[in-house]
Amino acid sequence: MQNPIILETFEEPEKKAHPWRRCTMGKHLVREYEAHIAPSKEHPDGTVARWHEHCADNPSRKDELSFDEIQYISKTYFASLSGPPTAGVLTKEFDDADKYDNEIRGWTQYWNDIFLPEDKLNPNLVKAIIATESSFRENPKEMKSAHGLMQIQDGTLHYLSDTKGELRNYLIRLNLSELLNPSANICAGIRWLFRKKETASATLKRPASWYEAIEDYKGLLDKILHHKEYDHRIMEHLDKYYKLLESKS
């Protein structure tokens, strides 16, 4: 077999949605991969084509965060960050409570930088959400239609990648298997929480608080507004965990 043919090169982005990104807006990261090519007159023994890591155009021209770029950002930047979420507070109740602090810290900063809210999302609040959604288990089995640490619904996964759907920009392209990756799940969950802050604000006809955004994330806001029955313990537990984390920060 002939030596591999090298195709494509990585082009340094010119305009990024965030400094941590590898690719410009309108492109997504594709990691290096190989493809076997059948024998031909030029290469009678066949050959292997190797595509270097590169940025590929998004047909939608919108910003789309791929699984490969999520992994690149996580591994490159998150270990050096400091600040909340607070460690050592919830470990008595949850064995893996501090296992995902780097990902919580990093993706909260990333999405705060993207959307620049006046009231920035607090990483301790995200950690409290994960405590109430999955108890820090990567793939809890209780709900077949919700997945991962932040229990992302099947429909939500579709909305996050639907270029003609309700998200105007800053989409996330993941399949179900990739969604179970902790960093990808937290990235997607926080992105969806920012969307829920928008929908809660539209429902309330005023800027929603992050607590109200979480109520919408958990499917409780409509029940609360229309005085329907719901499990009050859900938000009570979240409030308890959040206050514990903040008291030790």
C-alpha cells in the first residue's frame, strides 16, 4: 500500500464566537481521521487518505459547537480556571459531587461570556441543578427520555441542533451517545438554561430570575403560575444545595 495522502489543513480562525474556539463562526471543528481508498490505476494497491483536523463550513452559516470542539475547549482551558463551584460541601450526600467542577466552572464562564447577562449565571447554581437532576450520576436510569448529568430531554437535544428551530444562533451539534459525555452534557445543559431564561422572561413579561429559568428548565413554571400541583421538594432541595455551596464559597 502506498504512503497516505494528506488532505486538508487546519486554517486559523479569523473571527470566533469566543476566544477558546478553534473555528470561526459558521464553521465547526472536525478532528483528524483516515479513510481507505480502493485500488486505482494510480494506486493499484489502494491507499489511505488522512484528513488533518480542520474547520468545516456549517450549511446553516450559524455558530454550531461540535463534540470535537467541546472536548478541545474542555481539555485546553478548564484545568487552569479558578473560582466557584465550591468543593467539599455536597460530598457527604453525593459521592461524585466535586467530580465535574472543572466542567461546571468552564462552561458557565463560556456561556456567560457569549450572552453577557446582567446577572451572570453562578456555577454553584449549576452544581445545585445537577445535584437535583442526576445526583451527579452520568447516566441515571430513572428516565429513559432524559439523559446525562443535567437530564437533557430528547426534544431538547433536537432543539439544540435544529438550525431552523427556536434557537437563533449558538447551536450545539451532538448525537445521543455524545450527549452522555459529562462535558458535552454540561455544555448543552447550560446553553439550554440560557434559553429557558429567555422563555421564562417571555412568559412572565419581565426579566426572569435564574430561579425562574430553572423552574422553566424543570417544567415547573407553568404549574407554579397556574397554581397546579407539583413536587415542591424539587426547588426546595435546589435552594438548600445552592445556599450550602454559597455559604462555603
